[in-house]
Amino acid sequence: MAHTDPEIELYRNLMDQPDEYVDGFGTKAILGSLFVGFIMMPGAIYLGLVAGETLGPAAEWTTIILFTELARRSFVTMSRAEVYILFYIAASLASMQGGLALAGGAFAGSMFNQYFVRSPAAKGMGIASRVPTWVVPPGDSPALAERTFFHPDWAIPIVLTVVGQLLGRLVWFGMGYTVFRITSDYENLPFPFAAITAQGATALAEATTKEETWRWRTFSIGAMIGLVFGAIYLGIPTVTGVIMTQPVQLIPIPWVDLTRTTESILPAVPMGFMTNLGSVIYGFVVPFWAAVGSFIAALAMAIVNPMLYRAGILHTWRPGMDTINTQFYNYIDFYFSIGVGVSVAVAVIGFYEIYRKWRYDQQARMRGEETRGGWQPPRGRGDFPLWVPIGLYCLGALGYVVLCAILVPKFPIVFILAFAFLISPLESYVNARLIGLVGQHFGVPMVREATIIFSGYKGVDIWFAPMPLFNMGSAAQGFRVLELTGNRIVSLIKAELIMLPISIFCSLLFWQFIWRLAPIPSAYYPYAQKMWPLSALQRGLWLTSTINPEQSVFYKAWRLSYATGGFVAALGTYAVLSAFRLPILLVYGLVRGIGGVLPHSIIPQMVGALVSQFYFVPMFGARRWKQYATVFSAGFSCGMGLVGMGTIALALIGKSVSQMPY
């Protein structure tokens, strides 16, 4: 039988299926969208530019708590369906864009582009003059000199950004809903971390009814711990950074780096541990055998890396390198290719598991047995026939294909079609499956970069084209939380429709306002001033690969033999575990740990997993403890978020006062 791992069964039953489904979208959701767009988004933009952080849980939980408290004082209750829609809106509007630690909606990327086209890196590599004007105005444009979006040179980039947002919503719903139906309904995967948000929403909804339940008590305990730890971890550095030249960190952020200390014993091994208590609490929630698998992978790296270094495989590492450099160069020398092979193996395993389940269901039906999971959705959830989301995805993907064909007509369209209708669906499904099993995100690295380089295309415009390469696997978890909170599918569609115009308008408005205050990057935005030149250099290296291939990072990293070895090793591990009926979650934990995640986060997670498994589970029982753990984790995130929001407000006020001429 497919999916008989007892730990998977435990996570599947953390929350009962709702008896009925309601529409959680209403006036409160509209007001929440306006609140996050006009109040939270500028704070998120500022925090990203100054500290390289996002509001994260602050936007989500602050919005929810504000509305639930208003509801209590108005003698109005809020259902958990309404609470989750507020959570979803806040998370989406204040989320990070790309890999630049930038929140701020649709125009965050445009802000980096205006810097890149004038950056020393782009000019020095001969790229600046080649950046197409449909991405950003030319470097000598008055629009950039005057720091304004309201100039004719920005017309085409703004239109393309808006069109991309519209097409992106079609792709998001079409692919996200489809993989949700496959992984949650048909495969019946547990989605362990979906219960965190759902339990947190349930706890806060119960608070508006003034009922004292175990959820609210557990949530409150987690929130208080988050407040106290957050005040030390985030509050002190943020406040002292406003009034002093250097912030005071009682606890190092984000980790204690021991790489240089242990390099004589463990050369080429990134060593250290995360200082955020949230990493330990994450270990309470993550499936135990998945945590064990990740820890085994980290332990194996500590043993294997010195051997690879002495064998000359990890040839770029040098004594004295810190964690970041050690991890980066090890990735280039070895783990990139290994990771690609392992990722392909995970895809193969996923399709094999689907086949196993299909065969088992067929045999069970022939025996007259009832099967778990199927294509029939729960009654009342408001589902669509599958041809509707598939059609919407195809429409959105074709829109991207047409845009690419118009903007970059010389690039082979066969690759664009492969991105849209082969790679994107495959990667989205595998990611959804890994999230559904262990809560771990998955993505095949450098697919876009490798395709562009191997295509033989010459020029830099292809790097800026809106390629139809999507990974919508995480949307499956969003739909699963929607289900657990008793929401109809239409609730999320309404939320997206109201968020889209607010996000576009507020993003343009606040980026314009903050850009007019001071150049971005500049001394007023220290994180951007420090990190954006490095990001520009890294982007420039990729762009030059289609001008000067010998400079390509990909050519230095790719080894077919390593990828093949990773593929065979992952399949072999899966076969051995299956043959001996050992926990299959070990495989996914190993995938997570091989070369992709720093041991700094895996070590405290393993501590949390051990405490959870051998102390709390015997005390409370497995199912009850995991229910406690999910609500406790949500409360901790809420407490940390509230501290972050409060200190950001103080920082903004302090910055405004310090710039006044009197």
C-alpha cells in the first residue's frame, strides 16, 4: 500500500476535516488588504533596504491580532475562515520578491534594475548599454537622474510589469490548484506545516468568542516566549542601531560561525549553529525522520568534505574562508551537480509513488475495498472541474510565451515552450509533493541559466525576458490551509482579485516615495549599499556567459558524472529503505540536507526534534503533542513578528527625526 509510514499518518490527522465550508472573504478582508498595502508595505520596503530582512510574520500576525481585538471590543466574532483570509492577504502583500531580500510588490525588481543599469559592475562588464529599454530606461535617462517612475521612459517597463502580474495570477491559480488536487485529494499527503497556520487561525478565531481553549492557551504561551526572545534577538539590535553608530547584538545574528575555528580538523566544512530559537521550535513540528535524514546528510558532509578536499575535488576552498564562502565554493565545485541528480531522482520517485498509489487503488477497488484519497473533492468546498485550472494555466503560460517571442524573437521558441508545458508542471508537482510530505521546498537549480547558455544564444536581453518558468508547488499548501480552515475555494480567488490592484498601486506609490527621499542604494539604506553591488556583480557574471562563455559560472559548476552519481545514490537509498520498510521520510530529509541547507540550521532543528520525540511525545502522546507544537509554533512566530513590527516603527521614527534640519 502507498503511504503507510506511521509518521505520515500522524501528520495527516493533526486536524479534522471541516464539516462545512464557508466564504471567508468579506469586508474585513477588504479592510485588511488596505491596511497591509498602505501601512505594512512601506515598512517592509524600508526593512529590506536597511537590514535585508522582511516583515515576515509581523505583517501576518499583527494584522490578524489587530482585527481580532477590534472584533472582540465590538462584540463581533471572526471565524477561522475569515482569520486565515486575513493571514493570506498580509503574507502575500508583504512577501519578499526574488533573492534580494526585497519586499514591496511588483516594482521591487524595477528598483534593482534602475541600479543595475548604472552600476559599476554592469558598466565594467560592458553590459549597461545592452540592457533593453523594455526592462529599465537607459542609464543616462532623466527618469533615473530625477528618481521618478512618472516619466515616459518608464511606460513600457511599467506596462510589462502589470501584464506580468495579471498573467502570473492565471498561472498561480491554474497550476497551484491543479497540483493541490493531485497531492492533497488524490495522493492524500499530510502537508504537515499547513496545520501550523490553520491551528493558529483557529486559536485566534476562538479568542474572539472569549472561549478559553487549549489552542488559545498554547498560542499565548508561544507568543510570550516569542515576545521575550524577539525583544533580545531583534529589538535590542534594531533600537540601538538607531541611537548608536553600531547596533548591540547580545545574541549573534543569524548564526555563530565556527568554520574558521574547526577548519584544521574539518577542512571545507561550513560549521556553526543558528541562534534563532525558532530553529529549535521548527524541530518540534518537522516530521522526526525527516529531521534525522537532514542531520545524517549534514553529518555525512562533515565526514565527506575533508576527503573531497584532500582529493582535490573541493579545490576552490582555502583556509580562512567563512561559512558563506565555504558553502558557495563547495556548491560550485561539487554539490550543484550532485543536487541536480538528486532532484531528478526525487521527481522519478514522485511519479513512481503516484503509479504505486494508482495500482493499489485499482487492486483495492477490484477487491471491493474503500480507498483513501481520490479525484472526488469534499462536498461544499466549491471546487472547479480540473479542465478550468488547466485551461487558465495554459492561457497564462501562452501569454508568457507570446511576450518572450515578441521581446526576444531570435531565441528558440522550443525552449520557451518546454519551460511552459514540461519543466514548470514537473517542478511544481515535485515541489508540491515534497512540501506535502515534509514541508520542504524543492527546485531544480539553474535550469533557466543552463538552458540559455546551452542554447547558444548571443546577447543579454534573454536574461530579462519574462520566461514561463514557474514553481507553483507552494500554492498547494496554501489551498490545503484554505481547506483546513473551512474556506471555500472562491474565498482565495476573491482575495487575489482585491490584492492585485492594491499591490500594484501601493508598490508603485511607495517605491516612488522612498526613492525620492534618497538614492537607492545609498548610505541611508546600508544593506542595499553593501549587498546590491555584490548582487549586480553576480548577475553580471551570468549575463556575460552569453557574450563570453568562458566566464560562465555554470560551466565551472556542471559535472555530468557527479549528477549521475547523485541520481543513482538517491534512487538506491530509496530502494533500500523501501525494501527494509524503513521510514521513507528519511529520503526526503537526506535530499534537504545534501548541499542545499547549511548545517547551522539543521543542528538546532535536530535538537528540537529529539526533545520533541523523546520528551514531549511520551508525556502528551504523539497526536496531542504535534497539535500543541503546531499552535505553539504559530504563537512564537506571532510574538517575534510583533516585536519586529514595533522596532521597525521606532526605527522609522528615529530615522525621520535624525534627518530633520532642526
